[in-house]
Amino acid sequence: MAAYRYNPNLVEEGKNPLTLDYKQPSIPVKDYAYNETRYRMLVQSNESRAEELMKLAQQDAEDRWNRYSQMAGAASTPPVNQG
């Protein structure tokens, strides 16, 4: 399942070749992850480690969203033909 698409042909049209197929996440990672038993079991076996990992996962999700949305929003210019 792709979360983004890259179409290099759009550069020639002066458009950004990167498009996102999703909106900014609306719920925290832990609210999503703890709907699955495998993640809830981690809390039961080692709560402090589970919380530490969820904080890292949340930060990673936010960083990725910011990076991809910034890339998708950046203006692109056609490549310079050197020849």
C-alpha cells in the first residue's frame, strides 16, 4: 500500500512529482497500535519499555509526515538539459 506517489513526468509540466495519498494522522500512534493485541501484550510485559517505544514511534510518525508533506508541497523546477 503506497502512501505517496512519485511521477517524474510532472516535473516537465512544472508540477511537483510527489503527491501524498493520505491526510495528516488524526490520532496518536499508541491509540492506533493498542487496538492490536501484540502491542497491548508489550504493555503487560514491560509497561515502561512499551511507553518508551510508543513515544519513539509517535515522533517518527510526526517526523515522516512533516518531511513528506514538505516535499510534496515544495515547488519543483524542470531539470536543466545539459548537452
